[in-house]
Amino acid sequence: MQEIDFQRQGRYFHHPETPYFVEFISGPPSVGQDPISGFKELSLETGKIRLLSPTDCVKDRLAAFYHWGDRQSLEQALLVARSREIDLDNVESWSIREGNKDEFEKFKRRLND
């Protein structure tokens, strides 16, 4: 990362010319208490990027909404759920296991609006 001018600051790598940062998570990756079930790969000229499945992406964004009340994360979860096929039953059972059934119902109502 230093070869391309990213500097480590704690567990993140920052670049002076971008507001974005890079984080290398320790494994195994999970959303709440659930391990991530699978990744999608996107091939670019520069290499491959491993991405969360749409279902795990929604769960990740909902985790921020559930645990920190982050309304922007709720909106992001809705955007993904409306534009990609997700396993809503999986999201619901995960939400219940995480103790957030009521918040899931808010998400589901907004999704169906």
C-alpha cells in the first residue's frame, strides 16, 4: 500500500488524494454473528475484486442501522434490495437472531412501499 502512497493509520490505509480508505479485515468475515456465505467476483483489467453477495451486503448495511441507528445505512440496504435479488427470508432470520425483529419490519415495510 505504501508503494502507491497509502499510509497506515491504525487499521485503515488512507491516501492524501482521496476521501476513501482501505481496510483489510481479519477473517473469517462475518455480518453480526453470521459468517459471510459467499462472495461474488468482479473481474477488471487490474485484477479481481471479491464482493459481498447482495444478501450479505443488505445484512451488512442493516447491521449498521440496527446497532448504530445509521439511517443512511438503511437507505443503502433498501437501494441494494430494490436493485438486486436477495434472500429476504435469510435477512429476516438473521435479523431475528441479531435481536432486531422490529427494525427488520421497518425495513420490510419500506422495501414494499
